[in-house]
Amino acid sequence: MYRFELAFTLHSTSPQPRCSATERPTSWDFPTGARSVPLIIAHRGDVSNAPENTLPAFRSACEQGADGVELDVRMTRDRQLVVFHDRGLKRITGRRGLVSNITLDEMRGLDVGSWFSPEFRGEQAPTLDEVFDLLPHDYLINVEMKVVIDNMRLIAHRVAEVIRRHERLGSTLAASFNPISLWELRKVEPRIMRAYIWSHRHPPPIRSRCFSPLVKAHWYDPANGSYNNGLMRSIRARGVRTLAWDVDFGCDLSQMAAARLDATVTDDLQPLLTQRRELTVQPQ
């Protein structure tokens, strides 16, 4: 189905999408290496068919069969959570400025869909509450906390509040590059599973393993090409699950399955879903 054919469907006002993943997992808590095929997580939603980090993108990912979605949250000037990736507004909205310098109401007045396609003109950046309201209660959601220096602790409190309010402790994974935010989340609500996004691009103090005892991550997410077999062995030896990018495996799901990868995140959802159907088809 092409983008323009999907536009009307994705703007549907039905309360919840009909998620099509078979035997859909409902928790991020399972033994590392236990899955025959890794979870397929749609990065910022189904970004091939809808603008990133919007309700239509999350709806489409669920309906297409993704096991879960990844999204980004930032704090506005009035300390509210909004689903948006960039620190600046320009790439998505065409407006100059920073998310942290405007209120949620101002943010909601910006168009986050036209950059992608005219069919999505007027699309608003959703709140985390709205995403939780849209998707099934047990649908897997990976919430990346985008942190600036003055909110690295507060954002953990805000995210924990929303997760608790929606009773999504098992189906939500909270992730961040910032170990201080994850440490704060661990103190505020230890029942929420935590993912430490690790990158070789980090300055040495941040990528140091000295933070691991503080964070006590349940998942590791090697980003920016940081994945390698040695890192995988080290992570698995500690009983920690791994969420890796599909491009680190040449977008080949059979390679990911052979490595006993726990989950993969992708910008190109349909090819991985097709590969999964081919891998799991039973001989007649």
C-alpha cells in the first residue's frame, strides 16, 4: 500500500488500531537470547508511511504488525512531555527555536506533518498520554528520554508518572543516553524497565562502564554503529538484553536470529516483517 493510499486510514478516528502481529509479546521482561526471532520495533513509528513520532505513524506500525514502537519525549518550557525527536524545531516544523523554549500549547500549534507529505498537513506532536491512549494497553513501547542539562532528573519523574497513570509498567521500556536520568528513574520507579543507549561517540565519562552499576539497565541499546560481537557477549554475560539496529546486521533478520538478538529497531518496517513471515512459515 502506497503512502497516499494510507493517508486516510492513518487519520482514522477509531479509538485503537487493530494490531496484526501474531503471538504479540506484551512485556519487555524475558530471558536474554530466549527468542527465536528478535522483536521488531518500529523506530519513531512506521516512518515509511507517516511522519515520524506522530499518532498516524504509531497506528500504522501497530496495524502493519510491528511488535512495538520506539518514540522520543522532550520537555517543553512549561515542563510538559511532548513526543518529538530533535532539540530544535526547524527540520520538522520549519520554525526556528528549541522545544525547551516553548510551551506545550505553542508546540501543539505547530504543523509536524507537512514536511513529510501534504496529506498530513496540520498533524500535531502528540503527548505521551495520547500515545498510550491510542495503542493497546499491553503494546510494547520504547520511550527514549531526550535530556537537556536542566531537566535530566525531572524528565525521569514525568515519564514515570505517565507510565504509572496508564498502568504500563510491563509494556514500557524507558531508555536514554543519559545515565543520570536512568539512575533517577531507577530511584523513582524501579519497576519500570530501563535501557541504556550506548554509543562510541559519547565522551569518555558517559560511555564509561562505571555508570552501569548505577543504571542497572535491563536492556542495552548500542547506537551509531557501536554494536559488535564482543559487546554482545559482554552484555549477555551479565544477563542483559540487547536492542540493536537492523543496519548492524545488514537488515538481515536471519543473521539477527542466528545471533540470538533480543530485539531490533528499524526505519524500514515492511522488509523485516516480510522476512519474519518467511522465517516462521511452517513446511507443509
